[in-house]
Amino acid sequence: MELRQIQYFIEVARREHVTEAALALHVAQSAVSRQIFNLEAELGVDLFIREGRNVRLTSIGKIFLEHMEEAMKVIDNARQEVQEYIDPEHGVINIGFPSSLAAYTLPTIVSAFRERYPQVKFKLKQSSYHDLISGVVKGDIDLALLGPFPMHEKKVRGDILFTESIVALLPAHHPLANKRSLNLNELRDDSFILFPKGFVLREIVDNACKQYGFEPDVSFEGEDIDAIKGLVSAGLGVTLIPEVTLVESLPRSTVRLAVTEPQVARTVGVIIPSERKLLPAEKLFYDFVREFFSLLDRFQK
């Protein structure tokens, strides 16, 4: 079995079309077909069902694809580790993050890191909470910033970087806008603008409201923190969001109020896989992030 055969097999399996795979690989279609035929002959099984110009994986082909994708990740990691062993300050780091950390926290960390290691490159992926954890476990991303920190996920580990309050964002014309803080129960009759069900920030808000025996009346849902802030700015409802999302400035025509009863907060942390050793550049960034927030915490105290 040759590496080239595996690469051709994976490309055909993903595209379910030999011609399209050949174009993506920049080789002749006949070369791809021949390598797939040789691979099937060596294994003694059919990996594909032919349907005219299209193909689809057999049941054993699906199993083989899963193993070969894992094998290619191991090979790519080995190649990258050798390169980074020579010079980890020229590596590439794949970072995942949620929208709530996109505007301030992530840029602050990356900017500070690049001042020290300007040659390191980044690939950034914004995603939802559970997809970030899954991405780190599967190796699709190297590490992720997220909140709250997952305390009971066995396949990831990491560090809590800081704890932040969840604050209320209200339209400027709201009856409570002149207050400095509020009791969550005071928003019982308001229309809320929140993340959809299944998002961890939605779960935090729902659980806080349950402490006062009510379920938030959700008039609008948004999957992006800026969209939620924009709807509040338009006067369409209120929301509860992490205070870090308002560090730079408040959206126009809004006010921010602390929530004193109950005090709602979330932890923010960095996670890495517990079953895979970090590559040199990844470890460089991971150690930097922990050091950065440790120093920041000591300074604030």
C-alpha cells in the first residue's frame, strides 16, 4: 500500500467522483482510477460502488476511509513535528474559538503572541461550544478557547484562564436603563434575544431564569454575538451576554447593567487534547496563553 494510493482514495471518497478528484489532485483521471484499482486488488475488497461517473463507498470502504483519514493525520503531524523541531517559531497553529471571544479575547492573545513570535502562522476557526470540543478531540483543530471551561470532558484537558460575569444589555429607552444593576426577576416580563437552544450561553441564561421560576420569553434568536447585540440596539428586546463582549464599547442606544441576583458568571479557558501530544508550535502557544493570563491576573490583584 502506497501513500499516493491512500491520498487518491481519500480524495475520491470525499468527492464521490473520480474526475473531480483527479482535477483536485492535478493528475490524470486514468492515474486515479488505476491507483484505486490497484489498492482494491491489494486489499481484496471493493471500496467503491460504481454508478456511472459517480462512485460511493461500500460499507467496508467507509471503515477503511475512517482509518486512512486517521493515518494521514498521524503522517501530517509527524511531518509537521519534524519541521517544528528544527524551528518551532515557524510553525502553524489551528485555533478554534466561539463568537463571544472573537472581538476582544482572541485578538488580544494572538497579537501579544505575535509580538514575541512573529513568524508563527495561525489558522482560525469560529464554531459553537460543542463543535469546538469535538474539533479538538478529533484533531481538526489543535486547541480552542471557550467558555465555560468543560470540567467533565475526559478527552480534553486545559486551564481556566479567567472568570467573567454575565451582564444584562438593554435598549437605552428601557424602564430599567437608569439603574446601575438589576435583579434578574425584574426582566421576567421582557422579550429576550438569545442564542438558540443547544448553545451553551443559552443554557446559562435559561438556568439563571429558572432560579426565579420563569422561562425567558424569546422573541429573536441569533447564532452570532454581534447579531444579538444589534437586535438589542434596535430596541427589539434584552439579552444576557458575557461582559468581555462589551469591553471595547457598547452598541449604540444600549446600556449595560450588572446582574446582582443571581450572580451569573462563566469560566473561560483553553483546551487541548488529552490523548495527543502537542506539536512544538502548539505547545509554545499553549504555554504562552497560560503565562499571559497568569501575569494579567496577578497584575489586576
